[in-house]
Amino acid sequence: MSVNTRTRTTLAGRHPELTASPLKPFGAKKARSREALAGILFVLPTLVIFGLFKFLPIFGAGAMSLTEYSLNGDFEFLGADNYTRLAADPNFWQSLKVTLLYVAIFVPFIIAVSLAGAVLLDKLVRFTGTFRALLFIPYLSSFVMAGIIWTWIFSTDGPLNAALVGLGMGPVPFTSGPQLLVLLSLAVVSVWKGFGYSMLIFLAGLKAQPAEVHEAARIDGAGAWKSFWYVTLPLLKPVVFFVLVIETIVGFQVFDTIYVMTGGGPARASHSLIYFLFDEGFKFFDFGYASAIGVVLFVIVLILSLIQQRFFEGKDSK
């Protein structure tokens, strides 16, 4: 027996894995296919649920927007007539104006409050969990309950106006006054209700930042404000973008607070696009027209999200 043969025999006896024949290309491809199939099977239930409750309604609304659909299931194909009608409807443009104005108030407001809360929690040394839970509690409440509570707070004989009267400022018509005041009051309620979610996202982003970078900034003589503006905030750009997109979508979907507190008034001052959709679909049962409103709203939000993405990508590339 040759030396090579004896060596291979010895290795095979002691370490069989060293002398095993290499995996054939066909076998490797088959193993990868099995892994891919296993991965697909694991995520398939989620994909099915997501498709049924997300994508299917979107396509269904798009199809329904091209028809005149009745409650008994009958429909008549209209083509783009609903969209033509929408473009000539002054109520649509009024609702779009209300929604854009509300979003312009709500989104910067909630981002500022959420970021401020996250920074304060990040600086706390003791009782961080307690304060985090307390600030998150409003997010767990329903919009209906929040609307009822804040309707009482904003009412003429409510505690807020009572305090203002005590200061000699007189009662303020928070939910029945000028449009800007009404939308600002609604935004305050929505921010109080929803800032806890974005605050936790910002807090996670702050906790993920490397401490060495902030230490270097302090060594270089940067104060608290400069360190936040030139170090903390740039590192938070991906988080800010995510929160901005999410809260923009939330702002365009505002309905519950308006329904409970103002009912779209006074004089359609708070009649948002979703409220307009609700009226057309569930008050006048014009489901095709309501679907057209939903499709237009979806396109507007999609375009704004893409613009925000391009803006942040442009900032990063500079």
C-alpha cells in the first residue's frame, strides 16, 4: 500500500469529514432551494394576511372608484366620471385645504414634542421606566375617549377657559372659533394622544447612538445645544425620516377626533378628506365616489412620502 493510500485511509478513519467528497453543484442548488422554500413557508401566513387586509382593499377601492356601486351589490361602470366629478367639487378642495393645513400644524408639533420627550427620558438616570410608562399611557387610550375629555376641557365652562377667565383673558372658543384655532385645538388633542409612540422610536434611536461621538464633542468644547444640533440630530436622520412619514400618514387619516369634537364644523372648518369620504360613503351611500376620494388621498400621501424620501436622500448626499 502506498504512502498516500495509507494516509487517506488513516484520515478517513479518524476524521471522515476531511475526506468526504465535495458537495456537487446540483446538490448545493437543491439545498438552497429547500432553504428558500422553508423561508417562504414561514412568512407565507403573514404575506397572506397582509395581502388580504392591505393590498386587496387597495385594488378593490381602485376598481370601485370607476363604478357607481350600490348597497345591494349592483354597479355600473363609469370610467373616470367619479374623478371628473371630484375635480369639479368645491367640497373636495375645501376638505383638501383643511387636511393640508391640519397636517402642516400637526406633523411639526408632534415631532417636536416626541423628540423633546425622548431627549428628556434619555437624560434621566432614575425612574426612566416609570416616566416612560406615564408618557405612553395616552397612546393606549382611544381617540373617542380622548375627544370626549378634551371637548370638556376646551368647552366654554371647562377648566381651561375657567383658568383663562381667572387670568382676565376671557373664554376662548377653541372648537367653535376661527378655522386655525379649531385645527390647532384638534392637533393638540392628537399630539397628546399619539406622541408616546414616536417618542419611544426617538428614544430607541438615541440609545443606539455611540457614546464615543458625544464624548468627543464634549472634549472639543461643544455645549449641550451644539452637541444636539451637530451630533445628535444628524445621527437621528433615519429615525426622523421614519417618524415624519408615519406621522404624515396619521395626519392625513385624522377622523376620530374631528368626529367626536367638532363633527366637521364649524361651517366645514374641520371637514377633512377622511370626513368627506365618510360622509359620501356612509351618509349618502355613494361608495364609488367615496372610493375615488380614498384613491386620491392614497396618491397624495404616496407622492408626499416620495418627496420626503428624496429630500432626506439629498441631505445625506451633501
